[in-house]
Amino acid sequence: MRDPETIETELMEISAIAEDAVKLERIIAWCACHPDEIPFALHQLMGRRDKHASQTSKTYPAT
């Protein structure tokens, strides 16, 4: 597996793409090129989502 920072940088570049169709094509191409890194990428993305959700709930309490 490559350096985690390299993987994260590539994923962030893909996530910054505005057009959904292009983003999907890039995700598919990335997965095809780096199949052994998919579990790591999913773990990173899920961890970010969970962290973002907990920060949002702390920032904006339910009324």
C-alpha cells in the first residue's frame, strides 16, 4: 500500500470534482488502479463522515 497521505490527497482531489458523472468515473478509475487500497479508502471516508456528523451535532444542537 502506498503512503496514506498520498491516498488521502487523491481522494480529496476526486471529492472536489463538482460534476457527479466525472466524479463517478474518477472513483471507478481510482478503484480499478488501486484495488488493494479500497478498504483503507473506505475506512478513511467513513471516519470522516462520522467525525463530521458528531461535530455538526455539537455545533447545532437539536431543538
